[in-house]
Amino acid sequence: MQDDSIKDKALANRVSRLIVDAFNNLSVKSGKPGVRSNGVKEWTVLAGIAMIEIDETANYKVSPICFATGVKALPDKVRQYSQGSMVHDMHAEILTLRLFNWYLLKEMSLLIENDQYSSQIIEKCEDEAKFSLRENIELALYISEPPCGDASMTYIADEREPWQETKPEKRRKVDNEGTVLRGRANFDQLGKVRTKPGRADSLISLSKSCSDKLCMKQLIGINNCFTSYFMKDPIFIDYLVLPQSKACERDLTRCFYDRFQSKDHSVKYMKHIRCDDDGFEFQKPETCLSKVVPSQLSLLRVIPNGNTQVLNNGVKNGSFIKGKPPKPTGQSFICNEQFYLIAKTIANLGSFHYSSWKLQNHQRESLKEHGRSVLKYWPRTSIDDFQV
Ligand SMILES: [Zn+2]
């Protein structure tokens, strides 16, 4: 019997290798970081989800499901007009969770369309019109960097951070819910909810940091409102895979365990496992001095379906219209409106109003409310609503 830590390392290396290889082997005209016309190189973050199937003898098979790159988020004011047609949070790990949800929804739709279809990941429940994850399946989320926000505070303090703000910002008031820490401001404050990092002079995004979003998903699961409507039980991430050289155990423990410990009954904690050098070519630079800039683009890929897309400003690359939603052909396949279009092939959703439909899932909403009260100062983004 192998030592647990050896098994964990082997699994972490297997997962990271499969995701990085899937990225490297994808041949695309655009979407990967490049060199700008002024000679400046681009970097990005890569994240992906792999499925682990465990057999009776405890052997396992790992299959990559999806990956995404990206480090951008849209300003909150875009929500006033986006109407479910734009993707606001383009950080790699959040995009890959969206891709995973898209994959699940597609599998559900195929199972409904065709009685003979067999999905590698989900199956229809016998007693109700719901789906469940197949038995003996676990999920791993690989990220090439520690997630932004609380889980990467030491990493930032080590001055490995290329987006250093010029002066620390004041805490910003958010409605009546208290204050929120914007991005990397006040990085001496630990264990706190933060918004996505951005330049100090950028328009505010109230999108929460990836650390906070992933932390919350340990409570509510990774299903979005569409897939959770059809799933019997929530799906959780079992393993968070990070490069050994970048992950700080103290930060990870504080961010993902301590903030819930003793306050919670139903949290499904991710196990943190470390991979050796992952060989990802477009890594974030190690010092602020390097002449490299973050890529504007996100590359999306769902591996079993072969779906590939490049996002820019929340829409298909080349389809961005300033101050307006994109034309329908410019929408990303993982925007909320596209999720709705697949969902209605699975069940009749009636006359649909996104914001109120979402609230009807009382169990999910009450878990989210509970999570917000534990993590505190959870700023609300403006509503991005649509009706059909
Ligand atoms: Zn992030």
C-alpha cells in the first residue's frame, strides 16, 4: 500500500499533465498568449477539470474534461445591459467551472434525446426526472496559479505580483453589508472576502475573488443554477491541484478550511494536492520587473465534445460592441442565455425570467445565504437579468 502523500503527488501530476497537454496539443489560430507588436510577451492562468474513475481495486483512470485560460473580469456596470449574453468573470478557474456545467447540461440533453445514450459522467435517476453523478467518480480542479484572493496572499506579499497597485486603496463601502476589500488592497488583512484584482484605476468589478468563489462552492457545490435544477445532489470538487512551488499551505488552510471550520455541518472540503513543475509555458512572471503583460483573451475547450472558443471582453473574440450586448452570433456558448437554450431542451421551463427562476431553487439559495453570512462582507454584483 502506497503512502498517501505519494499517491496524492502521483494524482496531482497526472491531472496537471493531462490538462497542460490538452492545452499544448490544441492547435488554434488565436487564443493562446503571444508576443505583442512592441515585443512584450503575454502570460495567463490555465485551469482545467479532470474526472477520476475509481475501480474496485482502487485503481483509477483520469480523463480531462475541460480547460480554460484567462485573468480578466468585466466591470460591474456591464451587467446593466448584458442580459445574460456576456460572460463577466473570465478568470480561468471560474471559466472552467462554467465549461464543466455546460458539459453536464449537454450530457443531460443527450440522455433525454436518446434512450440508448450512455454518459461517462452522469446517469438518469430511476425514480425522478433528475440526474446524478455516476458512482465512483471524483473531480479534480487544476490551476496553474493559486487562486486570486485570500488563498494567494503570501504569494503576493512575496512580491511575485506583476499588478502591484501604486498605492493601497481605502476599503470600499458596499451598500449596507459593510465593507469589501478590493482586489489586492490591504494585503495584510487575511481571511477576508475580496473582489477580483484589477488595476487601481480600472472600473470596479464586484465579482468575488476566485478564492472566495471556490470557498463558497465547497458549501453549495459547483453546479450553476441550470445544472443544479436537474441534478439530484450537488457536485463537489474533490481535489484542488496546484503547483508545489506556488501553493502556500497556510494560505490554503486559512482560506478554504478555517473560514468554515466549526461553523459548518455540510461543507465538502477540497483536498489540496500538489503537482511538480507542470510545464505550462505561459506562466505568470515571478517578479514585477519582468516585461510581460496579462493576455486579454480566454481560450475555452470542452475536450469530449471538441468545443473550442476564444473569448474577449466576455463575448466571442471579435464580437465585442462597446456599451452593448453582442449580436446573438457573438455570444459565448457558456453565457447564461445559451445555458437557458440547452436547459429548455431538457425540460419545459415555462415562461422564463432568469432572476426570479434562479431564486426558486430554495435549497441552493439558502445555502448561498448561509455561506455569505459565514464569509461576511460578500458584495453583491448588479443583476444581469433576461426574460424569454
Ligand atoms: Zn481569479
